[in-house]
Amino acid sequence: DVKVTQSSRYLVKRTGEKVFLECVQDMDHENMFWYRQDPGLGLRLIYFSYDVKMKEKGDIPEGYSVSREKKERFSLILESASTNQTSMYLCASSTRTSGGVETQYFGPGTRLLVL
Amino acid sequence: SQKIEQNSEALNIQEGKTATLTCNYTNYSPAYLQWYRQDPGRGPVFLLLIRENEKEKRKERLKVTFDTTLKQSLFHITASQPADSATYLCALISGGYNKLIFGAGTRLAVHP
């Protein structure tokens, strides 16, 4: 079974703090993704990576950065946390199947509260 | 840009009945569409995928249809059980690198 783990289930941070969210997958997947999920808005893509040291902006990258130094690990960084970044953060990974179709495997999520 | 619409209102049904959830999308027709289940406080879990050339796909009590003319997918759970209560998300490809975009999800509550 694919396993995607996230470093924390719950985090409370202060405005202005630098926040690191870590994600690790154990299935040698090429692609990794960071989403945030807010009520009524669904999952929104922040950043994704299709290879080590490669990154691409998603739909809402402002205020975030990412790092992928190893294939299994994808980190999301909030450079200076703000209250509007209070959200559920979900990491996912995927690989290409023989049919060229990808499904995504999600971690349990990190619920971040910025005070 | 691609947009997905799912009924934001919760669907309440009686145990044993068939639940039907709707996913509508705009703009181009995707090559395939996926359905995920999400329980409170957890990440989504993949359930089913249906390709554009497939009208219907089944997996145990689940059935998905895909109408590329109507730009709509229907997700059915037959003989529903309280354990089926969750939020169900549909997703389709948007842009390069096979990125997925997700609907906001529909919450299903199955009552005993």
C-alpha cells in the first residue's frame, strides 16, 4: 500500500512565523503535490513537483514556497505565516500508470491555525 | 479555465437506498474523470476512474457514469450503509503534468 505521511496533524503558529510542513511518500512516486482545503472551496493546488529539485506553481502559490531535495520528500514552506493561511494542508503523490492515467494518494492532512 | 461543480448541499438518504451524486464540468472534455472519498479530518481516498470512451464503470456497490455530451458524471452507491457517510469529490485533469482539479465535494449522510 502507498503511504503518504505528513509531519504534523495539528499545528498552531503565530503571525509572521516561518512554517515548515513536511511530506514523505514511500512508493517512489515521481509527482508530489501540496493542496490547501477550505470549506466550500475544495482542494486548491499550491505547488507541485514532477521530479527532484523541480517545482511548478499551482493555482495559489502566493505566500508559499516548496523544496524537493529527495524524491520521497516534499516540503511546503510558509515564509511568513498570516491568518488567511489557516487551513487544512494536504500532500499527495502520484505516478503514471501503464494507461497514462494518474491517481493521487493523499496524506492525512495538517490542520494549521495561524493566530 | 476548467471548472467543476458539485452540489454543495448535503445529501441525506435512508439506509438501503441508492445515493446519486452529480459532478458537472465546463469547458473542454477531459480524457478521464476520477471520484474520491474523504472522511472528516482525513485525506481523500481514490475510488474510481472512468475514461471518456466508457459510459459506465462499476466497483462493488459503486457505479459511475460519464456523459461527455452533457459534461456530467453521476456517482451512485447502491444499498447504501451508514458507513458510506462521507464527502465525495470528483476530479479531472487540467493543464500539463496531469494536474488534477477537484470539485468542492458533496457530503453524503446515510441514516439507519
